[in-house]
Amino acid sequence: MTEKSTHAKVDEAQTAALELAKLDDDERSAGLHAIADAIDTRHEEILEANEKDVEEAEALLEEGKYSQALVDRLKLSESKLESITEMVRSVAAQDDPLEKTLASRRLDDDLELYKLAVPIGVIGTVFESRPDALVQIAALSLKSGNAVMLKGGSEASHSNRVLYDIIVEATADKPDGWAQLIEAREDVTAMLEMDDSIDLLMPRGSSEFVRYIQDNTSIPVLGHTEGVCHVYVDDAADLEMAADIAYDAKVQYPAVCNAVETLLVHEDVAEAFLPEIAARYEDADVELRGDDASRAIVEMADATEEDWSTEYGDLILSIKIVDSLEAAIDHITEYSSKHTESIVTEDADRASTFMRSLDSASVFHNASTRFSDGFRFGLGAEVGISTGKIHARGPVGLEGLTTYKYHLEGDGQVVGTYAGEDAKPFRHEEFDGDWTPGRLSQE
């Protein structure tokens, strides 16, 4: 594809975004149900395309060009497709994120200001490996009234093309061009330069990939570069619970950004806790890397300084023994990517200190880091995780894909009335009320 064709697609998306914003929630949700139904009836076609991607990826894995984690993220299955359609339907079932009245203020008699949730506009997404990400992003975009540019990795090209075609066919009655697929690398370069047409970029992939996007565009970027997550086992922890959480956080799905990468253990429970959890990790083929104190208790590789700040995305875990809650907080503050941290303790005061002291997007008490996910948070699904502090943070679902605008309903008022020597004072009173067109004239 040429840069010109990319511009044409973005132009179509801009036009579609204006039309999407006019659709009511029933129309947008009907499109989502149509997508889910279409995927349900075309499993064989999707899996055949995915098999081609996996075969090509495994060949490159043998050549050392791809990682096992990438291949794992690439794979689809019958159960995975069922989860995808469940996700799409759950997005459809979410409350309408648009035209909610976020605030109402009476400036004066018959002069009312409303703050309303509205779509962002055109969202550019660039993602690696996971073909299910294409469906997640498209579903959330449609529900929130946004047009979307979809750029998947070349490793998932067959899967992405089939899934995209299914989505477009299922939503043929929706504004033409609301979802656009771009497939060539040069298209990404072109898209990164379209700060006058694309309102938000959301990259999903490796830390190097996300950092590249951030460094090569002036378009606002929503995302995170790394997922260096921690679990801290306090000396007041239920050790059986701690073992279950530490195991789940690493083993349940090690390739994702909310998997734990460093386990911190209080020195007073280390001798009781580490041998048990190390045995469970060994059964799951987890490679352990520890500090001197950890290796004095359990045989494992020596952790380097680099390990503490590494997102493995694999069955590898760093372990460090600390002498206090404060030491655990200090370690996390120094090495965390501000994604997700968890403390396991029965002491509510310590849990409170831990959760208030850390600046990560998600901080948990007695729960696995793997819960840091839009679907599990009840957001329907997520377009990604944001570790920034502006606009949206943590798992980004429907609310994170909206912005706001102001509607002012008046009855002929002019600013001159409220300015000058005899200026009339404003009332500026908050009140409960939803905006409707011509609200004052209807009263």
C-alpha cells in the first residue's frame, strides 16, 4: 500500500466517525452482536488462517527470529474464539458510554451548562502478535462511537485479514469505513505523521515497539512500554494464599503484561515460603533467578541488576528477600514500570501503606496481578493498559475511549449582561439534570 492509500483510509474513517457519533446505543450494540454471531459461524475459516500464521511463526522460532512468547500469543483455538465472542457480547451489554451527562451547572436562570461524554474520533491502533486484539479494539471502538485504524503485526496477517473481513461484512449497515485495516510497514510511518487526522494512538506490543511509537509521532499515545509487575509476600501473609497468588501471577499466562516478574518475600517468612513455592514453580518449568538471600534457601540462578527491571514475558521469575514492608516499597518504586503490584498480607494497615505508597496504575491486596485486565474489571474488554496519568489509566475500556464536550442551553443571554460596572452575577449552581436538545424550550 502507498502513503496516499493510507491517507484515503484515514479520510474515510474521519467521515465515518462523524456518522458513528450520531448512532444510538441500540444501533451500535446491534453491530456488535452481528460481529459475534459472524465469528461464531466462521470458526473453521478463522482457525485455518491462524494455522498458516502459526506455521510461519514456528519456522521463524526455529531460526531464532521469533520468541516462544510471541508464538503463544499468536495461537487461536475453539475455546479462544468462544472467549472472543463472549467478550464482544459483553461489550455490547455495557451501558452506553456516550452522551452521559457528566456534570450540570446553572450559570443563571435559563442558562444551563452540561458536560457530555462523546467519542474521541479516529483512533489509530498498532498491535503485535495477538489476532484477538483486533476484535477487542474494533468492538470497543464501535461501542464508543469511534472510527478505528487497525494495524496488526505481519506475523498475524492471515488471521487479521479474515477477522477484519468478518467484522466489515457483519457491520455493512454501519457507516462505511468505520474500521480500516492497514497492513504494510510503510502505512505505520504514514499514520504516525497524521496528527491532523488521527486523534489518538494506542500501541500494543513489546516495550521496544511501544517506545518506538511514542518517539516517532506527535499524536497523543495511550499505552505502556513495559509490564514489570511485583508480588510482595508480607510476614503477616497467609502463606498458602500467597503461594496460590504467586503461582497464578506467573504461571497462568506468563506471556502477558500483567504477569508477575519479581517476587518479593519478607525475610521472616522466606524459609517457610520459598521452598514450597519453588517446588510448584519447578513443576511448571519456571526458571528462578534470586538474590544471595534467596539462593541461600533455594537453589536458583543468580539475579543480576538487569533482572529487576526486565519484563520476561516467559516462565522466568526474579526473587528477592526484603527485611521490611518499606524495603519492598522502595524496590518496587525503583524498578516498577507502574503497571500492577500486589501485596499479600492479613494486616490491613500494611496493605493500606503499600497501596497508598505506590504510584502504579493498579495496586492489589491479596489478589493476583493477572486481574489487571479490562474484561476482569467489568469494562467489557480493553484496548490496552495505560501507565500514564493523563486521560486514562490502567485497563482502558469504553470510558477511556471517550472525551467530553460542553453544551450550553440558553434563552437569548449575552456576555455583556455579566460584564462591566453593572454586571449581573453568575449563579454557578450545580444541579442534577441530563441534557436533552432544547431542554429549556421544552419546559
